[in-house]
Amino acid sequence: MKIAVFVSGGGTNLQAIIDNIKSGYLEGVEISLVVASNENAYAITRAADNGIPSKVLSVKAFNSREEWDEEVLKSVEASGAELIVLAGYLSLLGNKVVKAFSNRIINIHPALIPAFCGAGMYGIKPHEAVIAKGVKISGATVHFVNENYDEGPIIFQKAVDVLPDDTPEVLQKRIMKECEQVILPKAIRYIADGKIEVVNNRVEFK
């Protein structure tokens, strides 16, 4: 199964996918394209180091969101990707892409949806909110993507304890390593194996 991985920053989750392909856990999975939202994303370097084609498709570089949306869809379809994986991607996808890849786009969110999610909750911000609220458990969620931020059907969630001396940065790194980089490859594996279907906006396992 070919996948397109969308990134905005360092690409640690992209690296986790690459490592799981190399280890054989994601047997039969190939990254056919990496799409970056900005040219400074280190994930582009990770892609190049592993011989993976990449494209920078920034909304700001187009005359309209509609034009950008069309170019994103065209690029993904040309790569042959069957699944889009948002791995630390900070832009909201356009309607054409979302409709064309209905139930074929997944996202990793650094909190336990429906808590600490939605517009503006990205990067370090969910972790800052978790610490500020005094929450005792946080984690990550892999979910399908629809037209709204973090509202699609949930596939997997994994939790960790929030420790008394955690800073947002420390918590972010632990969730990335112990949650995000575990359940994102797992979701890709389940989809590649045909073990997941969406029924009445809920994920069911076959």
C-alpha cells in the first residue's frame, strides 16, 4: 500500500513510519510522497535521506485555498497513494482532498480526543493546556480526518501519566515517543491489512 505523509516540522513521526517500514512491521507499505507545508520543515531532509520524493505545497504560495486544494489532490493522486497520513501537519486540508480520500486520511493528535483538541490545539499547545489544567493523564489519538479539526472517527488512543514535575516540553517528548510513534504505525498496519472499517462514524475492527 502506498501512502502520502504530510508534515510541517521536524518529521519525527515520519521517521517512525520509515523505521517501521525498514523493520518489516509495515511490510508492503511504501511512502510514495512526502508533502510539506513549508520549505523549512526538516522532514524534507528526512525524506531525501531515504530516497522518498517530496513536495512543498504551502497555501501561501497559491492564489486561493481552492487552487492549493486542487494541486494537493493532483500531487497525491499522481503519487499513487491510497492513504494520506498527517504526521504533524498543521494545515487544515481542503474539501476536495477530504472528499476524494474519504476515510482514507488519518491524523495523529497529541492529546486524548475529545479533550484538548480542535482549532489552535497543535504542537506544544495541547501539552501546555494539559499542564495548566492539572490533568493527570494525557496521550495521543489517531483518527480519520473529516472537514473539521480533530472530529473524525477515532482509531486508536494511548495514554501516559502526567507527572508532577512535567513541563510541556518533557510531556510532549514522552507522548511523542511512547504514544504517537506507537499508534500511528499501528493504525497504518491495520488499514493496510484491511482490518478497519468505518460504520456510523465509528471505527470497527474486522
